[in-house]
Amino acid sequence: MKPDQPDAPMRCIIRHIPPAVRAAGASMPADREALSLNAVPADLLLRLLRQAGSHLATRATLDADRAAGAPIAEDGTVNVVAYAAWLARSLAHGP
């Protein structure tokens, strides 16, 4: 996708998963070369957050957020932007 395309800002795509993340066992669908931020597998998201220094990124936390209404799909994928917005709203307005 070229940056001059009108919908380019709307499509956030990670084109390359860093080798360190792959070596750590992060899974990415074998038939996909790019990963959309609209549907990140939960295990990959948790691994990336932990590698970034989060001590709160656990499966239990993600499950609790989903139970509280976080936008996490039935298949376990997470729209990162929608989830970040949900977290911000939760922090601003309380549970």
C-alpha cells in the first residue's frame, strides 16, 4: 500500500515481525505476510506487550477485560486501536 492512497492512514499494518519476536515463539498465521492491527492474535499481543515492559499483560487480564466489555473478538483476536481506546475510556471513567 502506498502512503498517497486515500485509505492508507486507515490501514495500520505491521509489515514485518521482528526476528526477536519470531524467535520468542510469537505465532503469526503462516499464510499471511502482514499482520493487521485490526486483528492481532491475543497471544502475539500479550507477548509484544510483555517484551515492551508490561507487567500487567497476562491472559487473565485480557480475559477480565473481555468480560468487562473490551472489544476482543470471539476468535481471540484484538483490534489494537479499539482496545487502546477502550482502555483509555475505562481509565478515564472507571469500571
